[in-house]
Amino acid sequence: MFFDSHAHINNGDMTPAAREAVAEAIEASAVDYVTDIGFDTESSRLAAEHASRYPWCYAAAGCHPHDTKDMDDMQLALIKGIARRSKVVAIGEIGLDFHYDHSPRDTQRYWFRRQIQLANELKMPIVIHSREADQEVMDILKEEGAFSQERKSWFPRRPDPEGFTRGGDGACEDARVLLHCFSGSRELGAQYVKLGATLSIAGPVTYKNNRKTVSVVEEIPLSFLLVETDSPFLTPEPFRGKRNTPPMVEYTARKVAEIKGITLEEAAAATKENAMRFYGIK
């Protein structure tokens, strides 16, 4: 029923037994698919391993901006090799994080560009992390061709029944760029979608007084939205303060359904279909 489009079963502080418990919880839930997202070389390798082990799991390979201080050409080559493995469906999560600055900003920028270039070389979807760096993230994506006509030509057009992007023929171009855990304004969200991006909504949409993300869901048509947990982080209400797991994606989907005035089943079906399209899963 649900597709958790962004999770970290590969989180470094989890034991193998804890990961197995999460897998069992997923299999006992209404979650059909999960994308396990890499944040460095080792987590990307582990995500690919999970994808090969579990039929419901897919993987992304990449280096999070926090970890770019440890990147070099050899690490990038390893990520490229992982990205070519079966059921690895995207490069990510990559981007900029100017909130914590765990890596120098110039280092973040350099490896963000290199990984966009890798995604373009491999013609793969891109999963973006952006925190307190909205304009630079968009500028770099544009400069590196993430929204180019050439890149859009690699992927099938996607539904746009409301004509949100250009008021066209019910379909639009798709750059296969995902803004994970989107926390920007409704205006920024609309700008991204019109460039060819997709937005993923996470647990914070359920938080009291988070009007900003609610307004994004109000503005952006359902055909451009995914849902995610970013587990073990960003636990939705009513479990905030506890460790997040992929089955809790239901609560984010419930909130999206409430905002859109549709049933949970409709929201789950649409966001699952959107995620499968984004990641190229048949």
C-alpha cells in the first residue's frame, strides 16, 4: 500500500539485529517498498546489500554533505560501482547542508557537483538533501545540467493532469530530481516542480504549527509528491520523540490525504505510483 521513498535501514548506529527487526516490521506492515538511501560509501554498500536481500527494498548510493570531508576520487569510484549494482536506483543523498557545516562548504559544493555529474553520466535519478542552502542547491543543479533538456530526454514524461507545469497535454517532462524531506516554501516547491523535480514529504508535515509544509502540499499537485520517513529520524506525530521506522510513513500519508481532501488509500496509491515512476521500478 505504501512506498517509503527515503529511509536509512543502513543507519550506522543500528546493529544487524536491529536492522533485522526493522525488516520484520516492514514485512508485517502495509509498506510495499522502501528505498534505503546511502549517505557515504559504507552505507551505500549496505543499502545495495539490503536491496539484494529483501524483495521490497531498493537502494540509492551517494555521499551526504556531512560526509563529503572524507570523500576523494577513490570513494567516488566506489559509489559509481555500487550505483551499477542491481536494484540501486538513484544517486543520493547528495546536496548541501549549511545548518551544521560538518564538512567545509567548499568541499560540500565540490562533491555535490561531482555527484550530479556522476548521476548524469549514469543517467540515474538524483536524491537531494538541502538545508539552509536553498538558492545554492538550485543554482548548482541548474549549472550541472540536472534540469537540462538532454537529461529530461532520458526519462519518460510523467502525468500532469492539472496542467501545473505548463498547462499542457496532461503530461510533462521529468528530470528525475527529488527534493527529499522538502522544507522550503510553496513558491520554491512550485519552482522546482516546474523545472522537472519531484518533492518528498516527511514526518514534519504532521507537526503542530508546521504551516509551511502544509502549504506546500496544498500548492503542489499530488502527481508530483512522494512520502517518506527519513527513518530513524523525523518521527511523525503521534510518535514524535521515538525512533522512526518505515511503517510510520502511514502517518505522513494520512496527513497528505487530509490536506488534499482525499482518502488515505488514494494518497497511498498515488504516492506509491509516483515513487515507482521516479525510481524507474516496474
